[in-house]
Amino acid sequence: MNHLLKLSNLTADEMTHILDVADEYKRLHRAGNDPKDLQGKAVALMFGKHSTRTRTSLEVGIYQMGGLGTYLSTDDLQIARGEPIQDTARVLGRYYDAIVYRTFKQSDVEALAKYSGVPVISGMTDYAHPLQVLTDLMTVREHYGTLEGLRAGFVGDGYNMANSLIVGCLTMGMTLVMACPKGYRPSADVLYFARQYGEKFRLAEDPDEAARDADVLFTDVWTSMGMERETERRRRDFYGYTLDAARMALAKPGCMVQHPLPAHRGEEITDEVFEGHADEIFGEAENRLHVEKAVLGILLAGK
Ligand code: CP
């Protein structure tokens, strides 16, 4: 692995290795023994969208590893005044050992990787959210002890989380049923990727189909960052796609719920379901830290 831009660049062995390293960093952190694997290393944290979890967990994780993380809002960089991404890449690549980039266009993250000469990690784009889905896989594997053979359901927007979940779940041997309203399907290339897995993947419109017999149910907001002007239309289009108690009752007893956060209670998930699964959801948020340390440890310290 030279970069982490999207999950389809990773094999099952590479994903498993990330999860194994993340488990080990978590164990060592809890034992009060964080390895200083980033001593003398600096990581640029470039954000063109809001963030609570990704920014703070990276800053804390890099600190725990003995490195320096520099938060850079793209509003404050010359990018905001038109400096091309390839020039920004060639400058930052001369100062930093790695760059995390959260932005809108996947092509901008790919360009940063092409021109910077250092490992680039996607902090989320409109197309993919690889760090989040690796975290979800870690959290589900912690809970069940395995991923192979589990049945996952996703109810919601066929956007970046959906794209990365399809790749992550199928690569790791899970079955996935995804329910998205008409007009909100995942990316065509990801649906093409899923075809090789045959009946292990199904795209439905009925959210009950995604919930039925699930071991884990995923959802995400109906209106993602940058779509705020579509909020009312989306509320209408996603009506009936809420993860509520009736839908949870269709899943297997003890079914987990995963939400990348922030959550909009009363839209994609009811307060009752959210609070009933809060330990799983905030355990997932905690695991962002350990997965990000694992990706950095692999890219910069040969873990
Ligand atoms: N899940 C996630 O990426 O959270 P933030 O947007 O707060 O970083």
C-alpha cells in the first residue's frame, strides 16, 4: 500500500493487516504504551470540509505516535485563491512525510497522490470514505470475532459511505443488501465491482430488505456536506428510510448498528435506535483513532 485513496485499491490481506495493526495499537494504548512510530515525522491534515472525528482523531493519534500533525484548512491555503492542486502537492510533499486530504472531488485526492511524492490518505471525498469503512470493519470484527459470512444491511444514500461499504464488506467476505431510494444509487463503477460477488450483493429499494436477517445495519445522513440546499427534497425522497424499531425487529436478535456520525435523529435513525446502540456507535467513533494510527504506521513506519 503506497496511499489510501479508496478501498478498491486494497486486497483482503491488506485490509486484514490494517485491522490487525489497529487492534494492536488499541491494545497498546489501553496498556499505556503507545509506540512512538512517527517520531520525527510530520503529517499535513488538509481539510476542505467540516470535521469533528477525522480531524481530532488524527491530531491525537499522531501525537500519541510521537509525530507532528498540522491542521490546514483549505480556506487558508493558496488553493482557495486558485493555486493548482499539483503545485500545492509538490510543495507539501517537500515538507511533510504524508498528507491526509478531505475534499469534494476524488480526482483532487488522486492528483495530490500523483504529484506530492509522499503517501496520501483520503480523509473523505464525495466518492469514498475509506478510513470510516475500515473503522466500521474493525468495530464489527471486534464484536463478532470475524467478518466472513456476516450479513450486513445499509439503508440510505448511495453516496461515499455506501460506495466504500460495498467494496469493504464484499472484499472481507460479508454479504451486503443495500437499500437506496430511486435516484440515489451508489456509483456505477462500484456496482460494477460488486458484480463479481454475485448474490453476496443486492441493491434494493425496500429498506426492509436491507434490514431482514442482518447481523449489522449501517446508515448515514440523508444530506451530506455540500448538499444543504437539497435538504427538503432529500427529506421527501428518503421518507420511509429511517432506521427505526420496527425495522430493527426484522434484523437478527442482537444486530449491531453502525453510524459514521454526525447523526440526524428523526431522519436516518430514530433517537430510540440511536441511543439503544450508542455503545456500538461511539465504539466505532473511538476506533477511528486506532485505524488511522494503523494506516499511518503501515505507510510511514513499515508496520
Ligand atoms: N465520520 C466522520 O468522518 O466524522 P467527521 O465528519 O466529524 O470527521
